[in-house]
Amino acid sequence: MVAIANTLRRKGITKFNTTKLLYRFTHLQKCIEGQETVYLVYTLGKVGSQTIYITLREKILESDVFHLHFVSDSWFNNPNKILSKKPEAIKIAQKVRSIVSSNKKIKIISLVRDPIAKTISQIFQTPEAFGFTEIELLKMKPKDICHVLTHQAKSHFHHPSQWFEQEFLDFTGLDIYRTPFEYSCRKQTDKFKMFEFLILRNEDLQFEKQIINNLQKFIGKPIDNLIVGNKTNDKITGGIYKKVKNQISFNNDFLNEIYSSKYCQHFYSKIEIEDFKKRWIFKNK
């Protein structure tokens, strides 16, 4: 490598450009040899994944980190699901699928979130999935959006469980429930085939020091701070979103149905689940 550098310098190439060329050469060599690590922020929507993705982008080459929600065979083989996605999402998924067939190491970061909080946020992120445009949603009263969520869109609250048990399992082959979530460390880690996994919880992003520590150990690079991105509160619908969160409530039977799922029982303690129920239980507001 020193000999190559000296040759480049003799050709009149500056020290700065020589460094850049050598870096690119080393990067390309790693790709060819299959030694390069690729990072996937592969997860549910509205769980804080944009924050993790942007934070990683500060420390990892853009070409080595991808953010996506769907990539499995079952997703690609379903024309209706493919057509509902933006071209960029399909392009990223195709790129990731080609990487999986190569010899690269792949580290996956996924996040989870209280299913009810996630779904309320989701209707403001992708209203079309609930049958509305953003403009239509803005014209609706908070109580009407609450009615949609509590009476017409109940199946959406089961999506987190379904995503891990269908999409995630199909793509990675990993049963996410085979290793416990470490509540004290605020993480779950695992290895399976060519993949390494780090599972985090949206509710724990407030504990920045611990989350940064978990990320640093996983990627092997120092991280100064989390860079927050894509907050529903900051969107044009942020005002009505806050009102819906404050007004919405569910009956006890529905809460028991949601929080008795394998997903909730795995990622959250009994105390945490009871706190979720208290937050969303029907009461006069």
C-alpha cells in the first residue's frame, strides 16, 4: 500500500487525493473479498428507526447502511404489496437482496414499540393505509380519527406481531422470540447464519447514554449522540396527533387482546404492560 501511495505521489497526485484513492481501493477490495460489513436498519415503521439510521450514517459509509421495512420473498412475490410502495423503497430492497446473496457480513438493527402508540403514529405517517389522504386527515376532528382507530382499524394494532412473525422471519430465518430481551441493558442481541442482530425499543430512546452504548458495541465505532429524525409531533399533522393521543381510549378486552400477544409479552415487562394499559384504558377525558 505504501508503494502504491508513493507511485501516485510521483504521478503528481496530491496527498489528499492519494488518501481518497487508497481509501476507495481498500473499500473496493473489502467488497470483493466479502469482508465488508453492511448495516440494515430493518424494522417496523414508526418505531424511531429514522433516528438510528441517521445516527449510523454519521459514522458509516452511506453505501454500507440501508433503511427499509420490507424485503422478504413473500413481500416481493405479492404484486399488491409491491405496487403500494414507492420506487425508492423497492430499489433499496432489491439492493439489499443482492447483498444477501454475496459474501458480506450483515448486521441488522430492529426496533419495537408499544403497538397502540405505534399505530396512532402510523395513521399520521401513512394515512393512505387507513383509507385517507393527509389533507383529508387534517380536516377530520380528533374524535373522528379516534373512532376510525377504535372501530374500523383494529387489525392495524396487530401489525407489529405479524411483521416479526412473517416479514422478519421470512427474510432472516430467525425466530425473534428464541432469546430473551434484556430489560436491564435495554437490548436483545442474537446471531443467525450470516446475520447479527440488535433489537432496541422505541420507549428506551430517551435513555440516550444506554442506547449509544448498545450501538457502539454493535458497530464498533464511537457515537457522540443520537440524531433525532422523522418525529410525528413535528409534522404538519403534529397538533391533531397530540389531541388524538390525549383523547383516544380502548376497552379492557381489547387491551388484554393486544398486550397478551407474544410480541408484547416478550419485549415488555409485566409492569410496563400494566402502564401501557393504564395509559389507554377507557375513561372520561
